[in-house]
Amino acid sequence: MTTWQGWHRFATTDPPAPPQPDEAPRSLEERLAYHSSFVTIRTPAISELATQVRTLMILGRHQQATARPSLIVTGPAAAGKTTALLHVGRACHLAHTRKNPTPPGSAHTAVPVAYVLVPPGATAKTLITEFARYLGIPTTTRMTQIQITDAVCHTYTAAGIQLVLIDEIHRLNPRTTTGAQAADLLKDLTERLLATFVYAGINVTDTPLFSGTRGAQLAGRATLINCGPLPARHGQHHPFRDVITDIENNLDLTQHTPGTLPRHAPYLHQRTAGRIGSLTRLIRQAAITAICDGTERITKASLEAIRLDHLAEQHSRPAPKR
């Protein structure tokens, strides 16, 4: 998805659909493939991000003098940051193309969204080269960073990019010379491109990104969206249990009893530390196992048999006795 062709294919391909009452039963292979890809569960972070992106895109549409306001999605690993980023990006892409369909006979489709990964040890030149690669802008080793940046700004503006999604932003370290130059490049791009920037990274507020003069500039322009672990309870609401219910309602198992998984919400919260990524992986893996062994249902015992990612397993272990 870090090229336009890949992103366009992702955004325009129908996402997995849950089973419908009026459709014929799916084959075993179809159901395995479905649980492997699965639907995107709308979490509170996704809802907040969608609202903020829509508002900031309108706010910055006619802003010319300074950098447009931006967003930063932060949180621990396996908290659903990239999923939220991609979900909102796809929604923006589809909304724009519906309003601006490609004219008949035209070979130029709308390019409303760019998705860029910050490379490990990013320098300003390697980072801007990633922007160029997304739209297939030709670059050579002899080109300077300034030349590539000018080409990117010209092409992105001509293509009508409105939303720039930058993932793995925690890889930038402005305390180093190369990291500071890369951070300055991003600031330059936000001022030259007519687009809203959304960043995502692991625990961004704990990184050097928010320190020093550059960090103050970023903090002064960016709204922070916390994509942290879901609490078991928030006031009168139970957000974690609500997400479990949504996941269960989308399962395609022939013998599963509705309401089983929400009843195990306390156990699932302790097991996954409230991380949406760990939760969906656990339940999807249990569903695939249930299809393969013929039980067609998920129980607490079958969940116990699934080994989770190392991070979740560490948090779910009881504290050692002293």
C-alpha cells in the first residue's frame, strides 16, 4: 500500500463481509479466508479519528499562510493504530472518488490519499524518496533532497492529494542530525502541500518527537488521538465488551452460541490487556481452530489453548510472588 497502485487496489476492493442470513453457506475454505482477513471493528479510536480527519480537512482546505493542523494517532503496539489509519484513509478515498468520478475516457483517476511508511533510520532524503515512490516519481541517486522535494510537491499538488497518512512516525529521532533534518522535511511538506497530515506511531509522546523546539512546533499543530488499550468500563459503558460483541456478531461459525464471548469479557481483558489487535487475533485464531477441528464454536477452553503474541502474554502473566 506504499505505492499508489497498491493503495488504490486496497481502497477499492470490497472489504470482507460478514455472513448474511439470506445467503448460501460458505465453503470451509471461504470461511477460513474470511476469518483470516476479517472485518474492521469500529473502535472508539476509529470513530474519533474519522470525525477529526473530516473536520480538519475542512478547516485546512483554504488555509494558505501556515501549516495546516494535523493529527497524531499514538498508543502501544497492537492497539489498532495502523488499522484505524487505513480505515479512515479508505473512507476518505471512497468519499472523494464518489464526489469526483473519473470522466469517461480519462486515464487519470483521482488521487486523494497518500500512505507513507517512515523507513528505519530515516534521513530527509530517504523519507522524501518514499513520498516519491508512492506516486512513481522518477528519482536518481544524483538528485539532491531539494530536487526530489520539489518534484514531490509539484506532483502531489497536481494529483490533488488531500490526505497524507504517515505511519511508523516513532522511527524519527529529532535529537540526531539526520532525524532533525527529516522532521524539518515533514514540517516543510505540511506548509507546501494542500493536504491534511495524519501521523501514527508507538507511544509518540514518550519519544523525542515532542521534545525541544521541533517537538513544540509539532505539539502546537497536532491533535493527539490516543489509541490505547480499551478500558473494561468507562462510566456506565463497557467499551471492551462492546467490541467483543461486535467481533462475535461477525463470526462465521455454525455451532457458536451468541453471547458466549461477551460473558468472558473480564477474562479476555486480562488476557489481552485491552489491546484490540491482540483481542481480534485471539478470537480469529480460535475461530479458525474451531473450523479446522470441526467444533465450530469458541469456548473459554479453546481460547486458553491459543498462544498470543509475546507482548500480550507478558502482560497477562500474574506478577511473580516475592
